[in-house]
Amino acid sequence: MKHYNISITGRVQKIGFRFSAMQAAYRFGIHGFVRNMIDETVYIEAEGEEEHINSFIQWCNRGPMGARVENVEVSEGDLKNFSGFDIISSRAG
């Protein structure tokens, strides 16, 4: 199992990115969460098997229809053993 912190910039808010990310997470067997940040990025913490996470990160580089992903920053983190994948509605700074 791996844990990655993913920050996505571009036109990624107000287009359904979080909901689409949740669907992609389910498809790839990823646990964690997605949230909009106050700086208009999308932040994801994702856990899963490395090959599934890699597929999820590839999806993040495209995003859903209507997104314009400019940059995806990925860093490895400590496992938090998430039990599902959630959309967090608050915009954190």
C-alpha cells in the first residue's frame, strides 16, 4: 500500500472534478479524499496498491471533461488507512 498527496492546478474547480475523482477512485480501488482548496487547486490524498495509484494519477493528469489540468504535484506520505473515498466540501487554505 502507498499513500500519495496530490495537488492539481488549472481549471479544476466548478466543473465536477471532485465527484469525477471519487468515481475514478472507486474504479481504481483508491481510498482517501478529495477537496477544493481556497487557492483554486484540488487536493487529494490517495491510498492503494502502487499500480492502481499510478492509474489514478494518470487520470488526475487528464481530469474529467471540461477540466484543464495544468500541473499535478505528487508526493509520497504516511499511510492513514482510509476506509473509503470521500469528498470534503470545505475549502481549506
